[in-house]
Amino acid sequence: MLLDISDLHLSFASPEGPVPVLRGISLAVAPGELVGLVGESGSGKSTTVRAALRLYGDEATLSGSAAIDGTEMLGADPATLRRVRATDTALIQQDPRAALNPVRRIGDSLTERLVRVHGRPQAEATETVRELLAAVGLSQPERRMRQYPHELSGGMLQRVVIAGALSTQPKLILADEATSALDVTTQAEVIAIIQRQIRERGLGVLFITHDLHLAAAICDRVHVLQRGEIVESLSGARLFEDAAHEYTRSLITAAPTMTRRQTQ
């Protein structure tokens, strides 16, 4: 398994004592799979990803297991954590503008990790980034590399972030609300890019979203998260038909749908 989380618990220290946030999370992502994690805001979706990557400090207490491509993250030393985060996995954040330095050119931001962390020659890193920007559907990639984030639209920046995530050839991608801020057309294009990479490279993807219709359409399996606990796990294709838990049904009921106006 590329991602194997088992009985993961997370709590934060407070003056009144530990505050539980995640309660026994268990899920897995295999190569070539797209697995969904859905739930309302504050249910613990992003927290699950950050906990698995060990991005919280001493204020957090973790127990259970979170393995990425066979490496147990909860007991890993700092050097191992850096290696896994830099090579084995990539995080696509919800807001691409927050993931990019606003005063650095796109090309500089994307090549820096390849040069400084992976030891690639600058010319090779530049060519890799140019090819990836073209692969994710950005026209004039050489020009985009010279531009600053504020010069690109939200959809273009999301493509930039995806290109950056793919640049180190990770085995696992953690997509945290990667399409929620995009219009429907751009969202479909970004999803198509991710699905193509899954087919061509055998990536595993954990796709975090609050959009149940999207999860049902693209995910192999969907885990429903409520208050830090997975309450139901379903096939994406049967999400709406087989949902039995009261919380899942309430999410489905709340999901907006298009209805045809009746004419007299």
C-alpha cells in the first residue's frame, strides 16, 4: 500500500487537558487507486493528511499507525520524514496562491526543490518543469515560468501546483480540496489531469473533498468522516445508493442538485 493508516488517533494539548481530534482513522490507498475522503468543514479531512505526514509539532499527540510506501511515519526520525515528504509523496493544497511564494517567479519556485533537495542540474530541472507545465495543459510554458503567481488565474495556478507535485515523480499524491475553488470547466480539466497521471504512472491519490457528487464520479472508494471518525466506507460508484449511515444520508440530502424546471 502507498498509504496505510490504521487506528490513527490525534489529540492536541490544552490548559484543560488533551483535546481529541482524530479517533481511530483507518484507510488505505494502493497504486492506481483514487480514494476519496469526504465530510463537512471541520470533520478532520485535512487534519488526517497532516497527521499522516507528521506535520504537527509537540503540541500534538499521535498514536496508531500511518505508513507511506512502507515507511512508518509516526516513529520516523527527522531525516526519514524529510525523505518521504520530498520524494515518496506530494501534497496539493486547496489554495494554490498560498502554496507559491508571491515574490518569486513560477519557474524559480518549481525548480528550487529539484535543484536543492534532489541535486538536479539547473538546466535539467528547468526542462523538467517546462515539460510538466505543458503536460498539465498550460500554454506557453516558457512564458509561465517567467511570470509571478499574481499574473496567473486560479485555474492556471492549480495546474502549476499539480506540475510541482509531479516534478519529483511521487508515488502518492494527497490532494486536499484541490479543485474546490475552481469553476466547473476548470475543475473537470484538473480532474482529467490527475486521472491521466493515475493511469500512466500508477499513482495513488487520496482525494479530499466536500463534494459528494464529485467523489462518487471519480473515486474508487469513499470514506465518510464525521468529527474525526470514519463512519462509513463505500464504493464511489454506489455512494448514493448504498449509503446507510445517518450522517452520510444527511450529507447527500444537503448536496445541491440540478432539477429541470417544469413548463406549463
